[in-house]
Amino acid sequence: MMEINANSVSDFLSQHEVAEPIMIKRQGIPHAVMIPYEIFQVMHRDSRRALRVEELTDEDLEAISNSRPPTEHNQYNDESED
């Protein structure tokens, strides 16, 4: 991942196209990550939303109750046994 100093962001943007995530550092410490707008749109569109239990429908609760983990995760079954 490319890294730039926070003081250089505006100069960087005027001279480069943001085509991949760029780490912005302030005083040598990672401060933020700048991403291309297209990636942001996908992340925003596909983002998940947290719900309180009270907001779930009966169908949602039934689907959760009847769901099973994928078989490729069976190796972790012993971690949930009492």
C-alpha cells in the first residue's frame, strides 16, 4: 500500500489518480486510508447494517434459529462444546 504524509495529500491528489488504497500518515503514524471512489461505492452499497433484536422479524429470527454453519468450519465445533 502506498503511503503519503498528511501534509502532502492535496499535492498528491493534484498530481496523481487514486487507483488503489493509500495510507495517510501523520508524524509517521498511520492516520487514515484514502480509497478510490469506486471502491467506496461498492463498500457502501454492500455494507451490512447492525440491527437490534427488537428490529428482527419473526421470519428473520426463524432463519437465524434454523441456520447452520458451513461444513468447512466443522474443525471448530469442539470450541463451542461445554
